[in-house]
Amino acid sequence: MDRRAFLRASAILPGAAALPRVSFAQSAFDPRPMDKWRSFEVATRVEIVFPQGATRVWLPIPSVDSAYQKTIDNAWSGNAQTAKIVYDGKYGAGMLYAEWPTAEQNPVVELYSRVATRDHAVDFSARRGSVEKLAPEQRAFYTGSTEHMPTDGIVKKTAQDITQGARTDYDKAKAIYEWIVENTYRDPKTRGCGVGDIKTMLETGNLGGKCADLNALYVGLARASGLPARDVYGVRVAKSQFGYRSLGVGTANITRAQHCRAEVYLAGFGWVPVDPADVRKVVLEEKAQPTTLSDPLVQAVRPKLFGAWEMNWLAFNTANDFALPNSKGGKLTFFMYPQAETAAGRVDSLDPDNFKYTMTAKELSA
């Protein structure tokens, strides 16, 4: 498909506009919802270095339409024999699926996704009258266990210990957030975004990892406490407007900028954004040498990341233990990176020598 022939895709925003340029000197971290939206285009180019037999590629597309994100459109180009947008029936996770025959020795595809975002924050001082209510089946879904996120055993016991004495759902959600911030750490040696195996983390006492570990731990503990919660998988697309190097990307290349966040559902407030993993990221990365939770830069973000997100990030999906359609490989713990398969099997998405892909982002003018 030619890039100019943009899809009949979703929800084009007539008023999507970029916010004015701002200084990136350090300032108070305080994301707030605004009437103005910023719009971004993300391009993902994939080249299969060693094709064998039929080749398949799955690229996540923004599939979360909400108060903080709207999909504008998706389009693609390349030499795939088959290329189409498909959606998972369980989570609604969207993707570009592309396939090449054995004869194609240089499979190439490029995906272009445009989204509009605005900062997201919940005012805990006042309940909202028109908040989304969860149906019983939704509540059951978002409090249920997954293969990598059990809600019984040590997860249940840990959640009970953390929330002992908490009187309200808000108190439980906040207690779990503070426990994650206090007791985990960001491990720079963790490959990619981590694996999200929360049972093993708790059993071994090794509470280090990256966002897919620390925020999955938040979600699992919340679910074990009876609170609906979910991971949201995406990628950073711009600098932080508040000057935090660790909470944004400094260049147009976002190939390694994947980041997952978490949401917890609280009656009267709806889906509440949280991100304890980013607090630990600030501790490790904001300064040349790692700092501590008592550092003023950390103290500035810690209270805000329970209830607010800066939307220099876009959300792909909320899928866990996810089976790619028409795949011969096993399930993915999460779907945040480009995926590919050849006759030799699933290609390692974190191995640049065997799976060549580049992601770039640019902010669009009004």
C-alpha cells in the first residue's frame, strides 16, 4: 500500500494540534489534562536479514482510544504479498500483519501510525459524576490471573500484607504503589523491558527489573487485592516537557524507547494512571550517578506518578500472554516490540544482528 493512501482507519481528529515549543530546563513535574492535543507520527521499518521459507511480521499499532489518546490513522508500504490490519479478539490489540512467500529474499515493510495525545491526570479531591463503570464481566477480567501474573499464593499473601489496614480501594491502590517504589529497583542489566514474571520475583526476593517487571508487579498485587488493574504497553515518542531526561527520548530514533505503564480502576475516578517503574527510572538514570528516593528530583515525580502520566508516550495495547494470529510460535508475555517468524521459528526481537528494525517519531504541526 502506498504511504499516501492512508487507511480508512479510525477516528481522525480534526483539531489535533501540537503544543507550543517549551524549554526543557528542569521544571516542576506536573502533567495536567489540556484542551490542546499533540499529534505524532511513528514510523516502523522492518527488514528480515535471514529469510527462510515463508516470513511473517507483526507490528503493534496504537489500539487504545481514551481521554488521553486518539488514533488518527495507520498506513504501510513495502513488498509483502499480504499486509493488513488485524485485531486480537480478547484484548482488542491491533497490529499490522505482513507475510512474504519463500521466493522473497529481501522482505521489507514500513508502518506509519499517527496518534494524538494529551497529558492525563486524575483529581482525587473530587469524584467524577460521569466516570466509566465496569460491568461485572469486565471487573472479573481485570482482576483475573494470567500465566505470568497469578493472583494466588505468594502474590496474594504479599498483597494482603501490603494493604493490611487500608480502608478504601484508593488506600489499597496507593499502598501498593508506595510499596513498589520503596522495595523494587531498576536493573540496567535487564534485557529489553523485562519479562513480567512476578511470582518468581516475589519467591526469589529479586525485585529488580524494568517497566514490564515493576509495573506488572503493581498490576498483579492490585488484582490480588480485588482491584481491577491492567498494564498498558507502548513507546516514548518525545522529550519530557518538564526536563526529565529519563522520562522521554532525546532523538527521533525511538527503536529502544518501549515503555509500559499501569492503570488501576477506582470507583468514582475510573481508570487511574500509575507508573512506579518510572520513579525507579528517575532514581537510576536522571543524574550521572544513581541517586536515592530522597533526592528532590525523585520526590517531585513520586507523588505525581500515582494519578498522572505525561503523554510524550503512546499506548499500543493492554494484551498479556498474547497469541499472535497465524503464528506457529508460543504466546508473548506482552506485545510491545515488532515480531517476526521464518521457517526457522520466532526471530528474537531484541537481537539486532538477526532482526533489523528501526522506529522513529516526529511531532506533527497543527
